[in-house]
Amino acid sequence: MDKLIITGGVRLNGEIRISGAKNSALPILAATLLADAPVTVCNLPHLHDITTMIELFGRMGIEPVIDEKLSVEIDPRTIKTLIAPYELVKTMRASILVLGPMVARFGEAEVALPGGCAIGSRPVDLHIRGLEAMGAQIDVEGGYIKAKAPEGGLRGAHFFFDTVSVTGTENIMMAASLANGRSVLENAAREPEVVDLANCLIAMGAQIQGAGTDTIIIDGVKRLGGARYNVMPDRIETGTYLVAAAATGGRVKLKDTDPSILEAVLSKLQEAGAEITTGPDWIELDMKGKRPKAVNLRTAPYPAFPTDMQAQFIALNAIAEGTGTVIETVFENRFMHVYEMTRMGALIQVEGNTAIVTGTQALKGAPVMATDLRASASLVISALVADGDTLIDRIYHIDRGYECIEEKLQLLGAKIRRVPG
Ligand code: EPU
């Protein structure tokens, strides 16, 4: 298992390019299954989760054509089996995103039920109930969700999400695109990735209104066709590098990103003392060598502060001036990073869904273990500001969501290297 060794104490300084968004690329790849012609997805990030999705397509008999810039052409007409097996689903929960498209387009699907995961129990009941509302017959048997569309195909439905769910909204929106009649999704997720997926579906011929609001109206069409679509920039990768720069007192310019989808994060960074300048597709952060001030925050669905940035801000607070309270409301068990940071000298007290972080002047390098994707990002940030060397184990979590992290950090001056284990 590869590990990262980071020698802390360098102020990050420089410019890097932000990759395509993982959480947009995954549903968009799943959406290609709805088409009756090849779809090309561009600006895909080079990540382990994307490879897993492509491998899943391979298992289903589809051979994606990948070019050197990681554009992928998928011809869903070549599908042979409608099964997403447990070995793949257990490594990536987002595999559940193929459920809606397969039932809508091919009338049936078998997708392994994802289990719990490091950040919480994460049920998929809303995905199932949404499809049932559209007339699908669903049985959960032998650890698999077995779904069948009714005679004549899925029917448009009015569906209310009692919890805001990003992939739940995406799954049902994709299925509704090929259903008979109108679907209305209420209390839908408003995340920018939902909007990106809707734009891709619209480019394929879908009729969708209201993506980005809490009510999405989809008028089902008879067929969806081919398209060429560019995945949006990754707002969480962007936020992670901004926090890394702020924590080290440094300066970064991030290109090929979109400041308009990061408002909650940018305003917290300003509160922490960062100077932020933006252009249409870039963000510059300058901390002018200052130590950040601790911030209070509460995670919630978009446009509020993203749960996927919570761990990184705990790392920022850990070396900031003052005390910051961080409340996690989206997942029930997303503080595993706290215990690893404590090993580096962070002063953090967890009570239920609240972490109270008292900033210390310096963390100390230590061997630590990544527990999930964003937790691993927070350990990288902690290591960048720590005295001495930090060895981060289980970095396969990082490779799921951060493209070329060590190269990008090296470009910003960090002392980081990967050691094969
Ligand atoms: N939930 C239910 N029932 C459901 C679905 C969700 O109760 O059927 C609950 C979850 O347990 C959770 C809450 O609803 O408490 C929100 O979960 P959501 O469904 O929105 O999460 P997700 O769609 O599984 C996506 C991202 C996550 C991100 C969350 C929240 C993708 C592929 N994943 O997950 O990203 O944290 O939304 O914004 O889009 C990551 O990138 O590191 C990551 C975990």
C-alpha cells in the first residue's frame, strides 16, 4: 500500500489547474447508459473512482473508448448484462447511480446494495422509493437490489425526498428523463453537480427544468441521443487547495475552476483572514504569511457549507488562533480524522456531531492513517503545517478523489513524496 511522506513547514506558493469534478463525472458517466447513441464525456479527472466506474461498464459488456486526454466515449448499445456486482459496488458506493438509468432504459437492473461506510450508515432507501413511485417493482434479495420497470416503462411521478440526497436526486432525475410523462422531484438536492448532470442530460435531449432549485420538473422523452459533454470543475478539490494554502500562510492561484459554486467556503476563508480575488474561472488566495483565525461552521446541503470540506477546515482550525466549533449535520460519523489529528498534537474535543477545535501554534509530524477521502485530505493539510515528517498510510482513499495530489502540491512548493508500500 502506497504511503505519503510530507515534511511540513513550507508556505504554499504558486499556480495549479483544477481537475474535473469527481462527483459530477460519476453521475454523468452513469447517465450515458440512457442514450441510444455514443456519448463522449470530457474533462474527466484521472481518479480511482472513475476507473472503477469504467470497470463496472466493462463488466456490463460495454467497452469505453478512452483517449489520451481522458475523454471517454461510451456506446451503451453494446451492454450485455444488467448487473452491478458487489465486488465493485462495495469499493464505490456511487455505483448505485447506474440503477435508475438501467431500469429506465433497459427495463431492469440488479445492483448490489452498498453497505455502511466509514462516514455513516448511508442508506439508499430514497433511491428505491423514488423508483417505486415510478412504478418499478423492487426486491432486495441476497444483498442485491433487483428492480423491474412496469409493462410499458417507468411512469412519471411526484416524489418528495424527506432527506436531501445528492445521488438520490441524480438517480431519480436520470430515470425520470426516459419515463412516460412528467415527474416532479421535491426537496431535491441543489448541488452544482446535480445541475451539471441535468445539463448533460439536456444535451442528450432530456427535458428538465429547475435543476439547482429544490423542485425539479422532468418531462420524460421517448429517447435520449448522443452528446459530447465537459464535466464541471471540482469545487471540493478547489476548496481543499485553498485551505491548504491558508493553513500554511501561503498564496495560490487556482485555474480552470468556478468561484460561483464555492461561496460558503470562500466566505469562511475570508473570515479566517484570507484575501481572496476571483475571476470567471480562477481564484487567488493570499494569506500574506498570517496565521489563520479559527472559524465556526455547520455543514448542510448546498448552498450551505459542504460536508466534503468539513475535515479540511478542522485541520485549519487546529493550527488557527482561537477556538472554532464545527457541527456536522449531513453524516453521523464523519469525525474519524479528528483522532488521527490528535496524534499530531491537535486539541479537538468531539461531542456528538460537534467538534470543538482549539488552535495550537504547531502540530507535530506523526504516522497517521487515512480513513476516508476527505479525512485523508485533512491529514495532508495537517502534515503541511506540522513540524517534521508525517507518514500518511492508506492513501488509496486520496487517490479516489484527488488527481495527482503530490505533483500538484509539489508545484506549490510542498515537500511531499509517495513511497510504495
Ligand atoms: N440518505 C438517506 N437515504 C438515502 C440517501 C441518503 O437517509 O436514500 C442520507 C445519508 O445517509 C446522509 C444524507 O442523506 O445522511 C445525505 O446523503 P447523500 O445521499 O446526499 O450523499 P451521497 O449522494 O451518497 C454525495 C457525494 C458525497 C457527499 C454527499 C453530501 C457523490 C458520488 N457523493 O453522496 O461525496 O459527501 O453527497 O454532499 O456525489 C466525497 O466526495 O468524499 C463524498 C463522500
